Amino acid sequence: MNKLKCSVTTCRHNANNLCELRKIQVDGPAALESRETCCGSYAERTSSSENSCGCSSSPSATADVHCSAEHCTYNDNRKCSADCVCVGCCCADPEVVSETECCTFERRA
């Protein structure tokens, strides 16, 4: 499991910068930089989604991170090998998956 930090407060799975999911998906198979990745597990927080995400009852500082970013140095057979993964956003208040990103992404040499 990876340490996971998430600053995407508009995601329904985010609870105090921790994730309520035990497994997340990072997407961006052709990504060459972090802004070309996204958290495929992102789901917008709405007033009707508060407590209805179907996730664990408590947020965790760890999660399994599955990754499709083929050019990332941490991608090891579609699993992230980074000790700590940071998920962030490329705009102030993301509303869609494409506005999130894996800030840990590092292009493979």
C-alpha cells in the first residue's frame, strides 16, 4: 500500500485530505507530465452524495494505487511503487476527473 495524500476537496471520497477508498486508479496511459494524468477514482462531491459513496467508514492515509501512466517511473506493472502518492488538481475547484492529477508522476528516463 502507498501513503496517499489528496488535496482535491471537491471529491466525495476526500475527508481531511485523506481518501475513503482503499484502492484508487490513476489514469493517463500516454502522459508525459503530471498534468496529463488524472485520478480515475474522482467523484464530485454534491449535496446528495455526502455519505453515499459506498466507501469505507473512515478515511485512511494509505491505499493501493493502480496506475495506467505507462511513462511514469513509479509504474511497476500497473501498480504504483512510490512510497507516497499525492493527488492534486490543476484548477481551484475541480468538477471532473480531467481536472485532477497525480502530482507524484515522474517521467521515466
